[in-house]
Amino acid sequence: MSYPDDLRYSKEHEWVRVDGSRATIGITSFAADELGDIVFIELPEVGAALSQFGTFGVVESVKAVSDLYAPISGEVVEVNEALRDSPELLNADAFGDGWIAKVELADTAELDGLMDAAAYADETA
């Protein structure tokens, strides 16, 4: 399986796409495939402060309930409201329309602790 090269990845199977001082976060296609059909997601609140590797929500599938772990610290500035009615977007387009939240980065140095696409592919092989 290949993963987008412009993202950073956590061992908990979340991804980060950085655009200036903002970052979009979501779960990887590997995580979505492992979970199976996703039926519900608990999104963080706009304004919530995320701490790197702290929980920020829950994703529920027909097989399991899993916590979401923030790959980076920051303040939530936007959430993907489409997921409330269509959580299956996480399965269909994990790296695109299935994004979960956008945050204002607190510390860009935290990105150095995350994996690149090649390292994440090795982690999930």
C-alpha cells in the first residue's frame, strides 16, 4: 500500500498535512481498512486544544470503537461537518474528503517526531 508523500504519520495511524501554520489531520487508509465500515465519529469541538498524542475523539465501526489521537498539538479551527452525516467518507477517501479537523499548529517541531510515508509504509507492512 502506498501513502501520500506530502503527509506525516503517527504510530496511532493518524496523518497530518501542513499548510503554513495550519494542519489538517485525519486517519490513514490503513486504519480505516482495519476498522471496517465506519458508522460514527465523535469530532472535536472548534476551539478545543489538542495535545500531541492525546485523545481528541472517537471513531466507531461495525467491528470496534477506537480513540483518535492527535498527531500534533494545536487549536481546532475547523472540523469536517460532513462526517457527522457521512462517516463512511473515512473509508472512501481517508486522505481527502475524509479529513477530520484543521488545527492551528502549536509547535512545528513536533512534526519531526512523526514518520514520513516510507517509514509509515514499513510500519504497516
